[in-house]
Amino acid sequence: MSRNPPRPKRAPKKATPAQLRDAIRDEALKLGFDAVGFSPATLDPAAREQRLGRLMQFVDDGWQGDMGWMAERTAQRADPATLWPEAKTVVSLALNYAPARDPLAILGQRELGAISVYAKGRDYHDVMKSKLKALGRIIWDTYQHDLKVFVDTAPLMEKPAAQAAGQGWQGKHTNLVSRAFGSWLFLGELLLSVELPCDAPETDHCGQCHACLDICPTKAFPAPYRLDARRCISYLTIEHEGPIDEELRPLLGNRIYGCDDCLAVCPWNKFAQASRQTALAPRESLDAPALAELATLDDAAFRARFAGTAIKRIGRDRFVRNVAYALGNSSATATSRSAVERLLTDNSALVRDAAAWAKSRLT
């Protein structure tokens, strides 16, 4: 969340609420955003209770795992206005990151590492924040309305906010689904101190489909629209800091950072076009890297290879832990065995534990 700079000395440009809404939408699209929606910052009591109830149920069930921060500031997460009482409108902004080819194809190539589509390019937080701040600066300089910028770094529930702004709906996999972009959207928000005309909320269009639930390797969905993060491969390979439960390790396959299975099978993806954001394009070194090569990375090499990406945030040891599990799920070749043998004497106990398990699978 960012604060406003000093107010410009010149008088603000006059605009009706409808004109301001249209101007913001136009500027956002010029900056490269793919979709823009507007919703009230203050929720009606029923909507607020629904959001809060879902979040509290998730936390009470303990499904957040190591993500203790999700149990904090729950009231603020449920209602944007509690984050900033002056807020009148939420501007929901989205970037399309749809891949150019099937992200599940690599799962059959067990000697290569499968990295989630969103993490193969530049860290989306940086890309989104840059564009959001640029849009905020235009609004501030031109119209001088107070505002705050959010991108996955403050207790604001982005997917419900996006649904309220007509961007899409939370599918049975709990992620946002768009009729125009499928499951491939990054989200960010501006809170504005001025009340603007809002878009109609999007309704659920999942129907009887349950493809996203069926494909999950670890059965992380106890029911439609409910996710037990403790069994989610994205959570396990990114957020979870310790050893992964042995029963789940074989189910990781060659996924070494995140998982796209439930996103990729959504039928609404047939309408998605490949992302036009060059900053989000996959780096060659991250598009199907060899597991044996990744197993050789020390801390310095890890930092150099993943500089500017989301992967760097989890650190070398956790990443190489994932690589070791993937090696254990690969073919028992001389190359994979040699890579695992080297990791048995790694400085990290986390990595050594994963390597010992991998060795037991390759012998």
C-alpha cells in the first residue's frame, strides 16, 4: 500500500464521476492493463459477512498451514473500507499472463523442472506495482483525488474485489475465472476517495464442471470452492518451509515451483489469448530447466539465476529441496542419481533430507 505524494500546485481537472471513471479506464488500458473494473469500497452487511465467514472458516479449519498471516486482520481482509475509511471506490486492475502453449505438457518430461507459468518471467509484483503507481500518479496529478495502491502486499481480498468489479468469479478451484481471459489474471487495486459509477458484479459460470477439482494430484479440494492449502502443491513448494510430508512427495511429480493443473484445465481458457506483456514472458533459463543442473546451484548461483523473479523469494534451500523431490520422482538414470548423491552432503539439512528420500526412490 503506497501513500500519496505532495499535492500538485495547479488546480485539478474537473470531471463528473462518469467521466473520471472512463478516463481512469482509458489510462489503465494505455498503461497495458488488460481489464479494469469498479466496485464500491464499502460493502453491504450481507456481502461483508459472507467474505468474512469464508475466511474465518478457512482459518478455523487450519487450512492456511504455515501462512499464519492469514489469521491476522481478518476484518480488514473482508472489507476494503476498513483498510482506509476514506475509500469510496475500488478500482480492480488485471494483467493477462496466459501462456502461449499448454503448461501441463512438461509434466510428462520428468527430467525437467515444471515451474508455474506466473513465475517464469519477471516478478509480477514489480510489474503490477509499476503500472499501478503510474496510474495512481496520473489520477493524483490530474484530478487530485486521494488514493492508495495495493498489489498482493496488504490485507485486501483481491479475488472477491475483482468479482465485485465484474472482472470474473471465483471458480471451484477458488481462483478467479474470467470469461475473456480464463484463469490467467494477475490482480491489483487502487482505492479511491471519490465515489464513481460501478460495474455489475460477475456471476458464477462454472455450472456442473468440476475439471479443476478432478485433476488436482493431491486432492487439495475437500469440496467445490474450498481449498485445503496444506495439500496444495503451490503452497507446499512455495510457502511451506520445512520438509513436505512423505505421502505427498510422489504426487509432486516434477513440479518444483507452483502448480498450474487446476488453472490449465478450466474450459474458459479457450477464450484466453497469450499474454502481450513482454516482462512476463518466460525466461529461457526458466522454461523447462534440467533438474540435474538446478541441483548444482549454490546460494550465489541461485540468486543470480532467479534475480528479479518470484522464485528468488523462497531462497535457495527451499527451492533445491523441491528439485530433490522432483529428482526422486524422475527416471533412475545415472544423471539423476549423481545429482542426488551430491545433495546428500549439502550444507542444508532440509536439502539433505529431501536428497535421502530421493535416493531411496532411485535405487
